[in-house]
Amino acid sequence: MLHLVPTHRDPFWVTPGGGLDEGETFEVAARRELYEEVGRSDLDIGPCIGERDIEFTWEEWFVRQHERTYLVAAPDEFDAVVVDPGIEPIVAAAWFGADEIRSLDEVVYPEGLAELIESALTDADS
């Protein structure tokens, strides 16, 4: 996840992501965004664990988007990095499990991410 400290709101954590480039599927975009934002092209994109339509403001822009969240497993030695600091107000990157997400002081997006992860892992074990 990425830790953002924008100028127009309190800091928050968010999963890597962004818009679809022309012709991209959500899965291809997820792989590209992982590479662009945390420098990893070797992680498998797992199942879609959540979907939502959301509207919000970002700086002076109104944003309306359809989001899909994918479960991505990382090796234990995973070292999350911020690939290009300065383009966005990203100040840190980290990989979290559900319990760690619940312990964070800042808001995490998408909301309910810990529960989405736990549900997906429970379904996989069934």
C-alpha cells in the first residue's frame, strides 16, 4: 500500500492503482500499476476481492471511478519502495496483512480492505 500525504486532506494509505490505459483490462492495469508505483513486476495478480463505484475530489478535480481491488500475495522478504517520489504526494510504501491494516492510525482505502482480504482468504481455504 502507498502512504499519501496530500496538501488538501489528512494522510492516508491506499492500494496501488490508477486508471486504465486504452485497451487495458483491469488485471493488466493492476500489474502495470504495481510496477509503476512499487517497482514490482513479478507478483501474481490474484482474484478480484472487491469492486466499487466512488466519487471524490482530488486537489481541484472531481473524480468518478469504478475500482476493482485484487488480492496480491507478496513474499516474506518483500521490500516495498516508492518508485517515483514527488510525482504524487506518496511518502512511503508498505505491504500489510489484515491485522496490520486494522492497527494503522490513518484511514485506509478502499474502506473495509482488511475484511475483504480476510473474506478472500477464508473463501480460498474452503
